[in-house]
Amino acid sequence: MTRIDDLPIRDELRGKSPYGAPQLDVPVRLNTNENPYPLPEPLVARIAERVAEAARHLNRYPDRDAVELRTELAAYLTRTAGHEVTKANVWAANGSNEVLQQLLQTFGGPGRTALGFEPSYSMHALISRGTGTGWLSGPRRDDFTIDVDAAVAAIAEHRPDVLFICTPNNPTGTAVDPATVLRLYDAAQAAKPSLVVLDEAYGEFSHHPSPLPLIEGRPNLVVSRTMSKAFGAAGLRLGYLAADPAVVDAVQLVRLPYHLSAVTQATALAALEHTDTLLGYVEQLKAERDRIVTELRAMGCEVTDSDANFVQFGRFPDSHAAWQAILDHGVLVRDNGVPGWLRVTAGTPQENDAFLDAVRAIRKENN
Ligand code: PMP
């Protein structure tokens, strides 16, 4: 049998495994930061309508520049993120992973480097590798906040071409305050002109306002967003960025022509028509997230403050054994490989109860 490594693949891919959380068939799945609420029926009907209309034109390529969608995304950001942007500031792609990939293809690449503060979203390192960009791991404090002085020193030492700031950070839930973003941005620009990417995939779940207004007057600052979490549309694959219009022009140099299908554009537009209902679910999830934090702490668990739709909890002498024990109670959480810690996504109140009961049970079993 031919194995991957028998093929003439790039050296840096040899022996590597693909990204992916286990997709196990268990009653309660709280492991991939999905939104637990299916799209409401009126929205499902509207998607069917808009997709039917798009289907009448599928003999043609889609709108290559996704103008209507970018206009509506800009209106959504203007309304919810405290800063006026237009379609010239916004670019969309198949999930924010593709947005990040396009950014790295444009601003990273062979001979260039990207730096992130770990533990963080592991795809930052993997997309860097996939685009031939060298990866550099910057520090976090023991409480998972960014130590600004240490971070500034790492930036000065490595002079990265791309700097990732994940806020709220996956898997820890930690938000980065605007003053810290600005110090890191300034440090990055002082080292060399470089792109600073604020990965705000979980922005809507934060207790704090979006850092989006910071893009004003900072052409090298990009905010990356997604409809996978707050819009409950992980299956849609729609991510977007907001930045100076020059950044939007620059990513056109690497995007594939017609990368965003007409069906995707129609579905995303339908979802945006139902923003208020979907943001209502976000409010419920934020309350459930806060309840998980409170109840885990009441049980005596250590819990990292969370601004996302998930909670990092511990600490376990053997986090993989704890992951398995929770799974044995029918609840799938995530072992992100952060020693001592696990991550649970906020689900429905019933799912969260099942999770909390499972943790209570394993703590009893171990005492
Ligand atoms: N950024 C972060 C921090 C994430 O956690 C995720 C999804 N897990 C993404 C980006 C990518 O999401 P998507 O491609 O679904 O937009």
C-alpha cells in the first residue's frame, strides 16, 4: 500500500497529521465550538428561496467579487461592532480558515515568518506551514493572558511578517484588551512593516466591545470573522475580514477566481437577513457559558475566564484520562493538548447540564 510519505510530497509535510477533532457519535458533542441551535425554520425556508433563485443562474460563474454579500457583511459590522465599514473594507471566503490562508499567501510565504501566542488556534501554525511560512511560537502567562513585555520582546527578536492575535483566544477563551493590541501592533510595525491579524472568530460572544475600530488609520491591521459560530452556520463555510481597502485589493492577488459559490453567497445573505434572531441565540449561549464557568468553579475546578462560546477547565493530572472519563459519561469535550486542561463548548442548557453532571461524577469517582 502506498503511504503519503512514499509520494514526492513537500519535505515539511512529511510525517505530519491533518487537523481534525474526533467526530464521534455520542449523545452530547461539545468539542468543536459549534452553535448547538439549528437554524430557525423561517431562515431555512428563506435559504431555500434564495438558493432556488441562485440555482436558476448556476450555468454562470458567481459574482466573483461577492459585492452584495460584502455590502451586507459591512452593514452588519457597522451595526454591531462600533465602527463604520463599507464593502471596500470587507472580503469574504469559504470559512475564516480560507481568509487566513489568503492572508498568509499574500503576506507570508517562503522566506517569511508568522508569530502567534500559544496555546492558540492550531490552524494558525498549520496554515502557515501549508503556505511555506515559518512559524514562531510566542509566550503566554500561566493564566493564558499575553504578557505584553515578553510579547514585545519576542516580536523585536523575531521580526515576524505576520502577527496573529486571537481574541477571544481559542482554546483558552481569553480576550485581549485594545491597549494590548495597540502595543503589539506598534511593536510589530517598529520591527518591520508587517500584517497584524486579529482573529475574532468568537468576537460576538465577548463581554467586551470588538477591537474593529482599531483598523482606522492602521492599514496593516486586519480583523478576521466567521459565520460559523455566532450565526450558527459552521456548515455554510463563510468567513470574512475587515481592513483597509488596500488589504482587500491585495488578497485578490491570490484568491482563486469565483472562489465563493453562488449557493454560498445566497445562503449567507439569507442568514444575514435573520441576524437579530441569531444574535438572540448568542445571548443565550453567553449566559450558558457564564453558568458553566460559575458551576465548574463551585465544584472546585480551575476555570480560565472566558469571552468565547467555550470554557477551558482543569486542572487534571492526566487531561487525556479526564477527557476519556467524561466521554464515558456520554459527553464529548476537547483535549487540545494543553497539559492539565480541557475545553467544553457551551451547548443547550440540557447539554450543559449533562456535561456538568459528568464532571461532578468523575470528580466524585476520583475522590
Ligand atoms: N479562528 C478560530 C480562532 C477558530 O477557532 C476557528 C474555528 N474553530 C476558525 C478561525 C475557523 O473557523 P471557520 O473556518 O469555520 O470560519
